[in-house]
Amino acid sequence: MNAVATMSATSMTRQVAWFIFLLFLSPVYGLVSYSIPEEMAKGSFIGNVAQDLSLSLKRLNSGNARIYTTGSAEYIELDRENGVLLIKERIDRESLCGKTSTCALYFQLVLDNPMEFYQVSIEIIDINDNAPNFLKTEMTFEISESAHTAARFLLEKAVDPDIGVNGLQSYKLEPTDNFLLKLHSQTDGSKNVEMILQKPLDRETRDKLTLLLTAMDGGDPPMSGTVQIYINVLDVNDNAPVFSQPIYKAAVTENVSRGTVLTKVSSSDLDQGSNGEIKYSISRSIDMMSNLFEIDENSGEVRLVGEIDYEKAKHYQIDIKAKDHGGLSDSCKVIIDVIDVNDNSPIINLMSKSKSVPEDSPQNTVVAIMTVQDPDSESNGKVHCLIDENIPFSIRSTSNDFYSLVTRSSLDRETQSEYNITVICADEGIPSLSSSVILNLQISDVNDNVPVFEQSSYVTYVLENNTPGFSIFSVKASDADWNQNSRVSYILEDSSVNGVPVSSYVSVNSESGVVHAVRSMDYEQIKDFEFRVKAQDGGSPPLSQNVTVKVFILDQNDNSPQILYPVHTSSSLVTELVPHSADVGYLVTKVVAVDVDSGQNAWLSYKLLKPADRPLFEVGLQNGEIRTIRQISDKDSARQKLTIIVEDNGKPPRSASVSVNVAVADSFPEVISEFNDFTYDKKYNDNLTFYLILALAVVSFLFIVSIVTIISAKCYRWRRERMFYKSGGNLPVIPYYPPLYADVGGTGTLQHAYNYDTCRSTDSRMSDVKYVRPCSQSVLHVDLSGRETVTREKKDDPNIFEEQKPPNTDWRFSQNQRPGPSGCSKLESAELRWTSNKRTRAGVPPEGAVGTGPWPNPPTEAEQLQALMAAANEVSEATATLGPGTMGLSTRYSPQFTLQHVPDYRQNVYIPGSTATLTANPQQQALPPPQAQAPPPTQAEPPKAAQTPASKKKSAKKEKK
């Protein structure tokens, strides 16, 4: 018990000293104390720390208020919402402070932004929650009946963890017939309990006694503990053991190994025999002692069986008892002092730390606060902390065991954005022990760097005639800051070039810095210009820097030379005069030209275009001077036209030409005459050349067309002749069948008019006849299969061909009129074309045809031509002589007209240009006349024209045409 009391007192002494040091700590901004009883329930209210420290609830939350304790157990918690302290874990004063009279909890209330902390102490008041307790439930003594009155017997002490009035106060022994109690105070404040014999024992009367020892505390209500004492009465043992000294002392280092003999006690007994044999034992009143120490019951050597620690207890007090076989005993104390050894490294506890600090933080800015503790004593517990001196930080000791990490100089994130600060704390022990902790600290960026261009100025070259939008070049700037502060945007500064805004020439991409040409550059208008580009970062406020960009326009050969002299206009022509007596090298004139380009693109050279076989003049290659190269002779033309080519030296080269008129004459009138002739000849020659080319082209085209046409016609005609001869020389019959008659004047009996469109050629095999019917459907349709068809309205009438009206009285017909059509008329429905394969595309059936007679002799070409001309003349005469109601191309009939009045033209039809004999179908010849009348007399064959040499010659000429 004495050892426990010593340890508790030592612990409390250290806590009180530590608390006193905290009072002088420089960052401490306040101190508050509270008193609470022990064993309060969890969540119990302690005190309003915010009100007591004059702190607002907003400050507690914004400063991330928290409790920092050096121990591992946390009994107190902070309610930041209400600013009060609450019980977090049940507090047992006896476990926390032992026998220390003053028991208190010390902790710090830490806040950030700005960093500060407050000291808080809570005194734990003891309550009577523990009853006195004996470690043994019973004690046994053997006492000789011869024991003298006042013999003392040491009893086991009771243990009460409470202190003060709540601690152990008194003992009571019952019954008190033979024994009474006596208390002896010890140096450590405890009391030894002795049982003193006040009345001799008589074994014969009573050999065993039972006593009850009661220990009581001073609480309200009081609490107590009891133990049974059993006494066996023995025979006589006259002498009790006696220790050589009442107190033994020993010193041992805390790192001593187990089994080490700490000290040795000795005692003596004057009795003989078994009554003089002594046994040693350690009092069991404090169970911890039996775990750390043991004593040899025979020799009295005290050994270490556990581990002792200076930081837990600096002193140990052991009660040793010597007892003989007669039951007599004596006691002594062994005090063991523990010597400290440097066996503990400093303990670094980080109270508060900033994750990042701005690079513009002022000097002595607190970055972190830490506490360093070393449980060792004296020099072994003295600690010094240090950090690397090459970093802009330093560590300072604000008070005992408290250190602050502060900035020593200015910070620069661009130089170093992160620091791993190693804090090393070492004690002064031998050998020294140390501990370290690494603090990671980020340097947050501040917009303190302007964008920097890669070059102080830029120069670029651009070819003229560039495409608008063409990328000229790019500027590049970098910003040493980070994130948004390093984001660079490019802006074109407002300026003007020759009075025009520079933005009409170039533009700058704000993200990439690429400079684009807005327009096509022209070297002849502007040769160079400059502008400024601003690079601006994204900080707040933004920082910027400007750079000058100079652009040179490079020339291209995009301009042809310009002739300054001689100048030709539409109203004037320059003519140079050269006398016949001009010497060699005579300067006629000089061609003056310029090129607005520059460099070699403007280097001009002069040369003659197509010089004559015997040139009279030459032009200077570089100066353009036209000079004579020989004497003028009579063979030389009096008018000379020189074409001078002026060419530059570009790639590709460009050129211009000028014509110089040179008159070789000695007088001015000759010059005028030559000039006028020359002008006339020039215009004449120009027009003549044009018309010759045009005529040649037209003639060539006509010749090609004619050749193609002749070849096509010959091929077609040859093909038709082959088809005709293969058919046997027979042609289909051309019938004459008047189905219905037209009433032209509107007074006749026929309802419809039929118009005939006849296209004839000298070759009857290529003639076409077209029939066009009117819109009405009462017409005769010609079937392509060779069968006659009538209109739908009259198809079923068998007398359709028998009803005819008599002709009009105005009927007239010329005797010289030949068979065939007399003109062109419109027809509607069918087309009749003669072919050489015995078929017609449209026509009447063979039953309607009338027989024809053969030709005596084949007609010649002249006869065919004469017949065709005669037919044309007859048509003209008939047209002129026919009046109203007269049959021409459209014949008018009266109701009395019959077929017998019309000559039968179906026989001996004359087809010009053909040698075929048209014969009638025998079936058609066998048919009777439509109206059972006698057939009309056959028309006499027209006389042939005599064929004369003149007619043959004329026919041959027409055939050639």
C-alpha cells in the first residue's frame, strides 16, 4: 500500500508541475477549471466552456475546436454545437490518481484559423465508492499459552482506495476478552495494525479463539470490511524473532534483469529448537509487491521477479515478516529506490497542423504546434528539437515540451511546391535517444508571376498573296504559377497600320497563340508592319506581359513588267525615224519599263521577238536601247515593226511586249506617208487574217459534212437497190379508191374532207404518201394487214360503197392532166409508203385494185424528169383554172356524180424513175363495177417526149446536181 501511495503521489506531482508550465506557455490564450465528482454518468454536463472562455459558437465551428490530451484515454468530449463539455467515459478517481490527494484532468482546447489553444483543468472529487477490503478472508495465529501480556501480533491491513475522510479511518476487534488493537502510524501515512495480548491465554481452558476484525472508513454513510482471525493456543514459546534493523534500503536501476537479489534481511530468535527456527515472508497486503518481489523464506534474500519502471514508480516499500514455529513474529521494512535509465525516446504529439500554406505568408507564420514528452528524468528527460536548416522553416520552443513550426523566410511555390519537413527530437541521455516525425506541407499558389514569352520579340516572314486565314506563326508564353493562375490567354493589342486597324491584317488565337492572316498580303502596298500581343494569365487580379511581333512581307513575282515608253493608245501610234545614213550602233529609241516587284523579280531584260533573217536592229539586254547593227541598204523595208519582249527574272518569269514602229526615211513627209500606209496595212492585215481563218474553218466543216452525207446516201441507195432486185421487180398496186368525198364549200353531200400530203422523189421506191383524217371518226381506216376497214359507225352497212351522189355541174377535168396527185394536202389517219418487198405499210386490200398495163419501154431519166415537170405545170394550170366547186386537189361532187364520169386512173399508172410494170390483180379485174355500169373508157396513154441529145445532156446535168 505504501508503494501505491508513493506512485500516486509522484504521478500527481508531475501533472501539477506540467500544468504550472502550461500556464507560462506563450500561445495559451486562457485558462478555465472545473470540479466534478467521480463516477458521473456518460454524457453528464461539466461546464459551458465557450461561455467561460468568451468564445462564440461560430468560432468553435470555424476553428474546428477539439480537445487534445496527452494520455491515451479520453474522458471528456466537446459539444461544438452548444459549446459545453460532457463526460465521455466514466471517471474512476482511484484508477486515475490512486492515493494522490489532488486528482485533476488537464487538456487543451485547440482551435485553427488562427491557431490557438486554451488550458482546461477538471478536478476529480473523491466519493465514498469503495469499502475497506482485506486481501485475505481469514487470518490464523498460533500463540503459546505462555505468551506474556503485551505481546504484539501484526495483523494484515485493510485497503481502501478512497482518500481523505472516505479512506480507511479505524479498526475494531471483537471480542476483546484477551486482545486489543493498537495502530502505529507510518512515514507514508499508513497505519500498522497490531493485536496486543492483554490477558494471558490458557490452553487448557480454551485452545482456539475466533475474533472478528472490522475496518471502517469515514464516508457518509460509512463503509466497512471484515476478516476472521483464528487463534490456536500453543505451548510455551518465550522469545519472538527480532530483525537486526527495522528498515532496509536498496537501490536498483530500472533495467535490472529478473532474479537479481536486491537486499537481504536477517532476524534472530533466542529460543532453541523449533521455536528458534524463523521463516520470512512478504506481507500480502499489496498484491502488486508479490508480483514484483519475492523473499527466500529461509535466507531472507529479497529478489526481483517482475519488471520495474522508473516512469511508473520511483520507490517501492516492502513489509517483511519473520515468524518462528512458536507463532511469535517480528516485522521490518525494505525500501527500494529505482534509478532512472534513459530507456524512453521522446514522444512527439502533433496538436495542430496546416495542410497547406500560401506562398505569400508572412514570416513567423505558425504552421504546426506539437508537444514533445520524455518520461525519463533529469537529463534523460530533457529534449531538444531541430529541423533542416536549408528550408525556410524553423522550430521554436514556446515553453516546456511545446514547440511551434513557423516560417523563417519567404516562400516560393514556383521554386518548391511541397516540403517534407522532418522534425527530430532527441534527449540528453547517454546514449541519446531520439524520435522524428515527417510533416508534409503543400505551398498553395498565389498569382505572383507574369506570363513570360519565349522571345523578347518576334520576327516572321510571310509571302504575299497568302490565303486569308493562313497561319503565319505562333507566339508562346509560359506562366510559372499553377492551375488557373498559369492559364495563359493571348490578346491582340489595338493598334493601326497605315491608318487601318491591325485586326484587319492579323488575328491571334486566344488559346494557342497562333497568329492568322486575316487578309491576303500585298508586298506592293505594305512591306512590313508590327503589332503587339498581350499574354494574360487567369489569376485574380490577372497579370500580363506584351511582346512585339514584326512581320515582313516577302515579294512574289505577281506583277508583269509595265511599259512606260513607248506608250501606245488607240488614237496615237509612236513611230521612230531612222535616216538611211544611220551608222552602226545608231540609237533609234529606248524602251523604258518598270516592275513593281522587288529583288530579282524586278530585274528586267529586253529582247526582240522573231528577228528577221538579216536583222537591222538589236535591243540592249539590260537597258532596252534599240540600235542599228548594220548599215541600212536599199533592200531593207522602209517600214519596220519591232516587237520588244520585256521579261523579269522571277520564277516563273512574267513578261510584257511593246511594238515599236520604225520608219526608214530622211524627211518628215516620208514618215507621214509611211505611217499612214503602215496603219492601213496593219488594220488590213489583221482583218484579212481573221477572215481567212474563219473561211478555212467553214469550208472544212462543209467539206466534212458533204462527204458524210454523200457516203450515207450512197450506202442507203445501194441497200434499197439490193432489196428491190431481190424482190423480183414487182411493186405493190397503188389503188384508187374514193371511199368518201369531201364537201369543201359545205354544200355537198360528203361529211368529211380528205387531204393528201404527197412527197415524191425521182426514185418511186422512196416516195411516201400520208393520209391525215379530221377529228371526226367517220372516215375510212386502212389496216396494216392489208384489209379494208371502215368507220365504226358504218362498218355493218353493206351498201356503204353503193350510195354515191352525182357530180356537180361545175365539174371540170383537164384532158392533159396526168394521173397522180396535183398538190400537197393534209391527211389524218394512215401513211402509204411503197417498198420493194411487195408490202405496203397502209393501204386498201387487193380486191379494190384495178388492173394496169405494162410499159412498152423503160423510161429514161430525161423522160422521168420531163414527166415530173409536166405534172407540176399541170397542177399549176389546174389550180389556176378551177373555180369554186371545181375539182382540183380537193374535188367537189354533186349528188348526181357517179364513178363512171371519172377516168380510171388505176391502169397504167406512171411512176417516174421506176422501170417496174404495175399489173392488176386478176381477182380485182374479175370484179364487176360497183354500180353495174359499163366501165369508163380507158384513158389514152400520154405521148412520150422524144429523147434528143439535148435532153440527154440536160438530164445528165440535173443528175449530177
